[in-house]
Amino acid sequence: MKKTVRIIIIVFAVIAVLWSAMLITDTMKSQNLQEPVFAQEIRVEADNDTIVYQGLGYMVKRKFFANQNGENFCGSSEVWLFGIPVAAVIV
């Protein structure tokens, strides 16, 4: 019994560490205005300027703007954890 509880705790700890690593990696990429690594693109907003990525319990929103030459660049990025904004960058 005691060994089973220990194994269950270890499994949950490993899952928590892996999930945290995924969240931290995508948050750091987002703060550098880069695409997230682990989150998957799920939709482009109606304005065609915002791309939404979905991770495990978190979401990344990237908004693009056009410069004077007509080229698009990422001007803002937000990370939402369970519906609460936790990080945002605006250029």
C-alpha cells in the first residue's frame, strides 16, 4: 500500500514538472514574440490579424500588425492560464 502511494505521488510530480516546463517554454517564447513550441494553432480570429494557440490548460494569442512596407509582424502576444491572463507583451 505504501509503495503504491509513493508511485502515484511520483507520477503526479513528473506530470506536473513536464506541464510546468511546457507552460514556461511557451510563455518565454511568447514574451519574445515567437511562436509557441507546445501549443497548437486552433484558429485565426475574424480580423485575420490574431492567431490563437491552445496548450494544455493555457492559450497563447498573437496579434499581427502591418508596417509601412505592408509586411506583417507580431506586435503583441498574450498567455492565458485557465482563462486568466498571466503574461503579455506589446511592441
